[in-house]
Amino acid sequence: MNALYAFITVVILYLVVYLGVGRMGLETFFGVVIPYAAIVLFLLGFVFRIFGWARSTVPFRIPTTSGQQKSLSFIKNNNLESPHNTVGVIGRMALEILFFRSLFRNTKAEVKDNERLVYGPDKWLWAGALVFHWSFLVVFVRHYRFFAEPVPGFILGLQSLDGIFQIGVPVVYLTGAALLAGVTFLFLRRVVIPQVRYISLPADYFPLFVIMMIAGSGLLMRHFYKVDIVNVKELAMGLVSFAPSVPEGLGFIFYVHLFFVSVLFAYFPFSKLMHLGGVFLSPTRNLANTNRVKRHINPWNYDVKTHTYEEYEDEFRDVMREAGLPLDKEESVLPLEKE
């Protein structure tokens, strides 16, 4: 049902584009107003979330470690698994962000026929996530050619490398197909695996459906419903130069693509997709494990009025003596009195 709710929401959004562009002729609204509004929501929401996390107190060093900490000189330490300096932190963060190192070592639990709980590797999730994120990044960067004139050389090089296996005309970009395959795999995983389906919410399915619409409409535009690339670049250049103009003949499928890209941008800061920014602010990852080398004092500690045990005993000595409770001060004084 959660997947169905998300799917119905995406269908409603599609109908909004259909009515607005196909029936009411609101090309300017969907081609200019909505993209600008989405970018403003994205920037404000992203900055708000980052500042909120950055202002959160981290009173203790809590790095997640899975290797030998640096201690004595003759004990070999692991500076990636338990970093003791900035170099180790940067190395571990780079491996985590670029290659999902912790996800690579992720395990799954299954109940076998003999009712035994068995743990095993889950490399398919790591591979699917890696394909999805890297292909999404390449597709995003490759679209920069619509927003720059002349197009930078590294964008042209990336575009040529992406279409190295030319299949027909126009060229089939590998990342476009990989993006659709990756997001489909992540969706099917949530539907097929009972444990994952049980914990999945509509908010988990919705961005997957939105990205499916973006990737699917992009492939349709490129290979089936031809769109005038010159007009697309004219609109894109107008948006980035704050002098927008909507050329004619862009086609309905282009507005579907642009609208769902805008939906993704607007939804991004208020969803779990914000792990893009949050991973850099995670205290379990971005701190060196120096707890045994340096004493860390909570900077937010304030003076607290304490009541020591000695003061407590002085206050209730008579009552404690009558109750037969041991008294530390009297025990230390009695031997002196005997002498």
C-alpha cells in the first residue's frame, strides 16, 4: 500500500503536467516559474538543514571504528578503520562517499529451512547503489552542456566516454540506461524482500518513482519522441541568465521531464535524500579516534552544584549511625582515638 500511495502521487503529478501543458497551454508556468521555485526551495532547504546539523552539539568523540586504534608503537594500527589523524579521516570519508565502503561490508540475515538465522553478505545492494549513484552523478554533470556556451572540454570528453559503445543514432548513453536500471533495482528490492518492504514508507518509494519518471522521460526524448536540442538549450541558457524565454515546439514529454526534475529538487531537502549533505557532518565518520591520546572535555559543560558523599555523611551521620550503616569518617578516626 505504501508503494501504491507513492505511485498514485506520481500519477497525480503527471496529470498536473498533462492538464497544465497539454490542455491549458501553461508552458511558461511549467518552463520558468516551477523550475525557479524548485531551485529556491532546494537552496533554502539545503542550507537550512546543513546549518541545523552543523549547530547540533557533539559533546563526545563517537567515531565508528572496526580496526585497531593507535596506541603503542609496536602495535600496528589501522588508520582507515580507526583514524587517528586528519589524513585517516579524509581517506575513510573518501572511500565512504565515493565507493560506499561500509555498505560493501553490509550483511543480511535470513532464516533457513531448519529455522536457523544465517548471516551473509549483501553485495547486490552495494552494487546497485553504486551503479545508481554514479550514473546519476554522470547524467547530472553531462547535462551541464545545456547551461554553458561554449561547452567545457571535460563535459564533451565525459559525453564521448559515456557513449563509447555507440548503438545506432542517436548515441545510447550508458549512464542513462544504468540510471533507470539502478533505480528499478532499488525499487524491486523494497517490494520483493519482505523485511525491507515492511519498513518502507511512502517517502521511500516516492523519490524512486520520481527518478524513474526523470530517467524514463529522458530516454523517451532521446530515442523516441524527438526534441529540438537547440530549443532546449535556449530555454536552459535563459533560465541561468535570468532572462527566460520559452521557445515553441519543445513538446509535452520535455515538460514532463522538466517538471519531475523540479519536483525532485524541491523535495530533496525535506527527504532522506539529504544524506548527500549529511554524510559530511556525521560525527561517527568525520572525527578522528583520539580518545586514548587526548582528553576531550565537553565544551558545553556548565558548573553543577554537587553534594559529595562526605557532605552527605556529615549531614546524616546520626541517622546513619542509628540505622547501623558504616561511616567512613568515623572508621578512619576511631584508631586515632584508641591510641
